Amino acid sequence: MTSSTPAAAAVMIEARGVEKWYPNGFQALRGVDLTVHQGEVVVIMGPSGSGKSTFIRTFNALEAFQKGSITVDGMALSDDVRNIDAIRREVGMVFQQFNLFPHLTVLQNLTLAPVLVRRRPRREVERQALDLLERVGIHEQAHKYPGQLSGGQQQRVAIARSLCMEPRIMLFDEPTSALDPEMVQEVLEVMQELARDGMTMVVVTHELRFARRVASRVVLMADGEVVEEAPPEQFFTNPRHERSRQFLSQIR
Amino acid sequence: MNTPGSSPLQRLRRELFASPLDGLISLLLIGFLLAVGLAVLRWMLFQAQWAVIQANSTLFAVGRYPGDQQWRLWLLTSLLALASGLSWGLLRRLPHPGPAWPRNDRLAVGLLIALAVVAPLALQLQATVQLRWWLITASLITSRWAAGRWGQAIPPALRRWIPLIWPLLYLAGMVLISGGLGLVSVPPSEWGGLLLTLLTASFAILLCFPLGVLLALGRRSELPLLRGASVLYIEFIRGAPLITLLFLGQNILGFLLPGGLAPDRVWRAAWVLTFFAAAYVAEAVRSGLAALPPGQLEAARSLGLPMPLALIHVVLPQALRVALPATVGQFISLLQDTTLLSLIGLLDLLGTARTVMANPAFLGKNGEVYLVLAVLFWCCCAALGLGSRALEHRLNPLSSPAQA
């Protein structure tokens, strides 16, 4: 899993020279490049304010960018709404705050988008949703509301909700940062299993053990730029840049 | 809280007579309230002359609606009673069957029966009219009982269509009231009293709600033109007193539209009420939209839902539930604002009351008339308030819906 990906694997995300300014003039991204191949798990780390969340949120157009180009699954991101919706259908996203829909049951959370967007028959989607819930270990909570679940369970539902759209890429924006410590592991295990099944993943996280064990590559961002990009073994044992060493010493 | 041995009497004593000074204040207050209460009661029972109400009860109810056509209103009332009973019973049993007759329901039925017995007697209605009220009450309770008993046996596919009886009934009601489809036409100028009040209020409530939601969404839109237009509209309406808008509507709509097309005076007023209330509903809905964490829309959009679907299925259901109490508050003030129709010469409940009080035969009976008006309005507003609380409770799947 941690070995470098064969060059033949298709490029799933290609970001070139992405720059973003906030309306107040602050530059959040200063020409970021990243290439993600099919089946790769890229972990993005970095101090807070380094632009890592902003960066992965540009992949499904939750954040706009002003310069550079991003191609996702062969589709170039443009301002066209149809293009954006088409990309979002192929890219799942898991948020720090789960963002489950509190007025719908767990099962309805999963089936909403596939039925409305993919126009698949409800019965079929429900069967798939129950399978997915079983896979993330919360089969028996299907008819509860999100507010009745623990944080870890909610995040696993959120992962299952994204998977129900059968995405080709999964983005994780600090998926364990809002969780109580004892619930972090159950979420990481689900993500690890997903990686083992070959899902292409981009993960913003501070979980060193996850990065070490699952990542194909680790990317360190600081001040809106990529500082270092390396396989996890090299990154954690022998980082090339001073900034990486400093960051690792701070979070260890 | 409850210390041992706290019977109601002991608790009263502890709360009202904790110290000598407390006791003195309590005694004075109780005495004052008793005196006022007794005075009001004595006036109501011995001094007030309720003949003014008894003689004009039809006028208060429907204004000058032609007598030979009033059977249409009786029919509408009966249909409303049946539909209410049906909905009431079904709501109690679906989706989760509760007890068939919870305490509140028994209380409500008791009140309905008491009202059906006492009100016609107090108003000294004719025996035939009394009988009709009793039948209507009986049909309401019977359909409540039947729906509660057999509601679950209705197949789900059919059940989904049952709420449709309300919009259908509203349209049928419009036909019954105004005529058409073979019925003799009764022009709006002959509607009056409670009929006119409820009609304009319900018309405005039904239409101002979708309009208000659209305005609230417009105000939060990213399109500058749409946002600007919504803000301008909302702030203009909220900056003008309703009564000036009503006068404006009466005059301007007549000028703007060629003769035959201008709606009748009643409808002009109803439209003005609608546009007026929409601005306030928009602000209530906006507060609900603002209360929603931005992550909800982001999650919906990142699942590939286009904006309209994300609004309909994710944003609005949550925002409207938050905005519900404030919105119903607007509906209640809208109902009360219909009294302003009397100032532009329409015979709503208050307008009818003023013509009655101007009748030499009933000079000086203002107290009786206004008291009845106040009670009628209170009943309508209390019904709206109770309905909103029940809806809020029903829309809330959890005791703590808020999410981390």
C-alpha cells in the first residue's frame, strides 16, 4: 500500500499553480501543485492556517480559486454549474463537523442524493445503504436520527453517505478533529479499510499513525504552499526541509 | 423542588404567605383581583344587555350574505368540520399510533360539546339553527373518532393523498362562497363579518408564506440584482404603515389596471395584506436560514445536489422549523390586522360591529360588542398558536435536534 503507485495508473486529480485570495486580500493558496493517481491515498498535513483545508475544498468547488487549473477525473473545473455538479457527483467529501442532515434519519441521509441526483430506484438505494451501514458497523442505527448517535458513529454515517453516491474520489477534511479521543480509532479504521479497497483518497489530518500506515504520499503545506511531498517513511524519519522537521517536532 | 408533604394547599401557603410582608401583599393583590373579577362578572351577568349580539348574530357571522344562499356556508362549515375531524384523528394515529384519546383530546371534545350546547342557547338561536350546530359538532367528533379508529387501515399509497383535501376544500370553499359552477354569484361586497375576516386572513396567510420564503431566499442570494430587489421590497414594506398601504392599494390598483381588470375592493385589500405580511414572513424565514450552519448546504452541494434540490430537501425543512414560531406570530398579527379593513370601508368583523353600534336600536352597547369581538379574535389566534405548537412538536423528531 505504501509503495509508490505505478506510473500507468490514471490521474484522478491534477492541480496546477492554484492560487486563491480571500476578499480581504489575504492570499490563502500561493501556486499549489498536486497530482493524485487512482488508488492513491494522499495525506495533507500542516499547521493551522496553512491552506490545506482550503486546498482540498477547491477540488469540489466548495472554494473558488483565482489562478491555476484543477482537473478532476478528466473534467476541468470551471465556473459552469453543470460542470461543478458533475464533478461533485464523482467526489465524496467528509467534513470535520460531519454535517449530517439532522431532520432526516440515518438511512434517509444516505439515500437522499442517490435517489434525487442519480435517479436510482429507492428500493435499490436503500438496500445498498444498509449494506454500507453494515460495512461501517452501524447497521442497527439506520432508523435513528443523527442527533441520537455518538460523534464517531455520526462520522461513520457521513462516510457511508458519501460512499452511497459511489464516488471515484473521497476527500476527508480533518475527519477526526471534532471527535472525542476514544472515537477517533473507529473512524480511522473505516478509512483504512476504504483505502485497502482501492479508493482514491485525499485526507487532511493530524493523525500520524494513520498517515504512516495508510498514506501513499504525505504532503506538508505551510503558508499556502507545498513545502514537502514524500513517501511517509521518508517524511517521518528523514524530512528534507527544516519547516517539515519543525512541524513534526511540534505535533509529536 | 418538592419538599415532602407539599400538598397544593401547603405549597400555596409557602409561596404566598412566606413572610408577614409577603402575606400582606398577597392579600391585597388577591382582594384587588377578586374585586375586579366580580365587577366584570356582575356586569356580564346583570348589567350587560346581550340582545345586541343575539339580534345580530347572523350579521356578525356572515355580514349581508343573502339569506337564501346561506346554505352554501352551512355546507362549507360541515365539510370543514369533517375534514378537521379526519385530519385530527389521523394525526393522532400516524405515523406512530399513540393512545386513541389522549387527555388533551378528551378535554377538547368536552369543550366542543359544551360550546355547542351553551353558545346556541346563549345566542337564543332558532331551533333549526341550533340543530345545525349540534349536527356539525357531532360530525366533527364522529369523523375524529372514525379516523382514529380506522385511520391505520387506509393503505399508505392512498394515505399520502389525504392532505390534498385541504387545498381542494379551500378551492371548493371559494366556489361555494363566491358562486360559479352553476351557483348564483354572490359578489364580495356582500360578504362580511367573521366570514370576511377569516377569508381575507386565510387568503393572505396562504399566499404570503411562499412569497415570504422566496423573498428570504432572494435576500440571501449571491445575485446582486435579486438581492437588491428583495431588500428594497422588504424594507419598503416594513417602512410603511399597513393602513397607508391599504389606502394606496384601494386607489392605485384602480388606476393601474383598466376598468374591468382591477380586482374588487375586497380582493385588493386581501392582496395588500398578502404583500404586506410577506415582507415580515421573509424576515422570520431569514432568521431561520441564518440559524442553519453553513456546513448543511456545503454537505448537500458536495453530494451533487443542485441548488434547488438542496434548498428544498436540506435547507428549507430545517430553516422553516426554526422560523415557525416567528412566522406563526406574523400570521396571528395578520389576522388581527384584518380589522384595519373596517377603516377602508369594508365590513369585516370590526366593520360589521361598527355598523351595528351605529344602529339607533343598539346605542351604547359598545362594551358588549367589543367584548364579543375580543373573545372571537382570541379564539382564532389561540387556535393558530396551538396549531403551531403542535406542528413544532411534530416536526421535531428528537428532544434535542441540534447537531454538533
